[in-house]
Amino acid sequence: MTKKKSETQNLVESIHDSLKQRGASSRDEVAVMKCMLNDSKYVVDVYSSNGEVEKYCPYDDVRSTYKNVLKSAGMTPDEAQQVADNYVCTNADAKSYINIGKEFIHTYLGTGRKLPLGGREQSNVSLIGKTKPERPNIHVSKVGINEDGSDRFEMVEDGVIPPYKTVKVISPVPSWLKKDKA
């Protein structure tokens, strides 16, 4: 028997299948985030070196946060849970969560520590922030014409590129996939 796909899985597949170019799309980001926040059936398996260790549902996490906020405003736990469960996240909510997530990544990478994104069935991705050092800006430039009439090019230094931040992606073969193949 096949497991029914969640709305989020269907949306991700739909975007993937209709993809004409791989450029960024803030509209798709918002659509996926909003769908995840409102989809109680979207659950992912989380893996570690021991294989599958837990299930994660963004819907449950965000509802727990809403419940805590509502309780701090004086609602009983039951009232807070009912209001949180009935709340439908909007595009504005989705944009806020996206912005918070992106800023967390930028901020955390500034610590110099690795940021594991968590093992999933077919991936084990981590990020680490790096600073590229200052360097000369060297490029090829046309500087004249050769005797045979062809263009003459030389490497030219044109100023300095200041230090800048970059992100290294670490994505080894997940150990839980290696075990299955052995």
C-alpha cells in the first residue's frame, strides 16, 4: 500500500516538475513555507549514524510555539491549544519564518561553528562559514593589438577585493545509506 503524499510533498513535486530555470523564487519560497506551516501531515524522518531516530513535523513545532505565546497572554493550556490548532498561517507569516531562518543561518555561521541541517533519508548536509582573505583583483584585459592583427591580452591587477564571507557545504554520503549497501 502506498503512503498518501502530504500537501507539502505535492507542492514541492509540482514546483520541481514545472521548473524551467533554477534561479531563486521568493514566491515559491513563501508557498512552500506556508504549506509546511499549515500541513499537519508533512512529517520527515530524521537520521543519525544510527539510522532513523525521529520524525519531525513543522506544523506541530509552530503550533507549540503559538500555544506558548497564547498561554503567556493568560489563556489556559486547553484554550491556547485550540486557538493554535485553528490558526492558519498566512503569506506574511511564511515570509517572517523564511526571514528568521535565513538570518539565523547568517548569524550562526558567524560563530565559526558547523551548522548541521540534520540528516534526512537521502542527505546529511552541514554548512560552515568561511572568510575569504583580501586579495588583488586580477583579470584578463585587452591591452592592444599583436603584430599579426590579433587582440593582445594581459593579466591586469585592478584594485583589491576586500575580505568577504562565504559558505562551505559539507555533504558526505550519509552513513545510513552506506550501511544499507554493505
